[in-house]
Amino acid sequence: MSAGLLGLLDDVAAIAKLAAASLDDVGAAAAKATAKAAGVVVDDTAVTPQYVHGVAANREIPIVKKIAWGSIRNKVFYILPVALILSQWAPWLLTPILMLGGTYLAFEGAEKIWGRLRGHEGHDKPAATVGPDAEKSLVAGAVRTDLILSAEIMVIALNEVAHEPFFSRLVILLVVALAITVIVYGVVGLIVRMDDMGLALAGRDSRGSQRVGRALVTGMPKVLAVISVVGTVAMLWVGGHILLTGTDELGWHAPYEFVHHLEEAVAHAVPGIGGFLGWLVNTFFSALVGVIVGAVVVAVMHVLPFGKKHGSEHGSEHGSEHGAEGEAAATDEPQA
């Protein structure tokens, strides 16, 4: 009986050691997968603050929280199950799906540029001043964009752990999803509240604190404006890179090989900073692909006949508003 009990305890100890080793492996794999996706994490962090740029201060953090919860839903309930199922039974579908997401990102970035060129920017008006429907629309747009960036993050992470058993892949990707969401939206929340921190510092007695506070208050609008531009560029860059690598994986090697050879040539030609310059080359051409593809989709959506119909309806609304204003003005004018 005692020998049997000792044997059972040995088995339990062996299972515990195996479980501990598995947890260590999962933790290491999750850290590796998260680090591999760091580039897209930076893009996600740069893209998101533009959605609260110009929003009333008391609505910034609530909106960021809503987007963060939407991001968790994207990763855990939509992307993760689909990625695991496809990786198990139809891995060849991952690249085309990711390329569709890249096309959407390129369209989002190009549409923002088109809006700036026309003088119409979608996120300049504080959502809190135009009602909850506008805030809901703003959050929905941010969550849609997050869906694409999150898909890129999760697919990159999945590629890093594709050799792991199914359950390990599930746990690792859950850890990556939660960790990245906390990191991204924690940083975003900090960025959008820096001006309030500045006001608090400016109200202290210390002159040093006051200087820092005033610098934060006056500098944060400019920082947020820069982040908005970086976010637009990031959409084009990430979208274009997805399309560039996707075409290579699907068999059209010429575009990616051209960029890759040029990147390698620059990297080896300049000692010391060659690697960074090579990365810039890859980034430039990825963004260029994003601009071209995004511009084509914007043209289809806004310039071609069915796009003009939408534009004319929008214009007619403005025209009716101006007409109403004109009629009101006319009634106020004294008659000759």
C-alpha cells in the first residue's frame, strides 16, 4: 500500500514538473510571439489616439475603454477561433484573409489623406458635442480598424507558435491577445490624459512642476496631431506590407523580391546604420503599395459613378442647409 502510494506521489510529482515546464514553455513562446508582433503593436498604438483627438476631455478615457473592450472581443471571440480553426484545417486561407485586411487598412489611410486634401476630416469635431450616436460611430470605426491590426498581430503570433500543440497555441495566443491589448490601450490612455497631468502639475507650488505642466499642456495638442499623422502613415505602411508579403506567399514573387533585394543592398552598403536604412527602404515601398492600393479603392468608393452618387447626396444635404440659411437670411432682409 505504501509502495503504491509512493509510486502515485512520484507520478503526481512528474506530472507537476511536466506542467510547470509546459507553463514555462508557454510563457517563453508568448513572450517571443509578442516581441515578434511588436512592430504592429507600435502601429496600433499610433493609430488609436487619433480617434479621440478633439474629443471632449471627460469622454477620452471612456472612449478608450470602449475601444479596448472592442479590441479584446476582436482578438478573443473573432480572430482567435478563426485563426486556430484555419491553422488546423485550412492554413492556406490565412494569407488571403490577411490581405483583405491589408487592403482595408490601405483604404482607411488613403481615405484620410483624401479627406484632408478635400478639407474634410472625420475626427476633428468632439464626439461629446454632437451626441452619443457620433461617439458610438467613432468607437465602431476604431474597433473596425483595430480588427485588422489585431488580426495582423494574432497571425504573426500564430506563425511563431505554429509548431506547438493545439492547446498550447490556444493558451499562448490568449496571453498575447490580453498582454498586447493592455499594453496598447494603457499607453493610449496615458497619451490622451497627459494634458490633464500637465494641468495638475501646473497647479503645484514648485516652479519646476509648473514648467513641466505648462509644457505638457501646450505640447500635447501638437503631439496628438503628429500621432494622428503617424497613425495614417502606419495604416498605409502595415496595409502595404501585408499586401507585399501576401503576394509573395501566393506565388507572385517579383514585387517582394525587388524590395527585398534593394533592402539587402542598402543594408550591406552602409556600415553601422545599414540595417536601419534597409528597414526604411522596406517601409517606404510598403507604404507606397499601401498608397497605390488605397487610392484605387478610394477612387472606386468615391470617384466612380456610384461613389459620386453618395457624394452628391452628401452635397445636396449641405446644399439644402445652405438654401435654408439663404431663405432665412432673405426673410430677414428689409424689403425695398
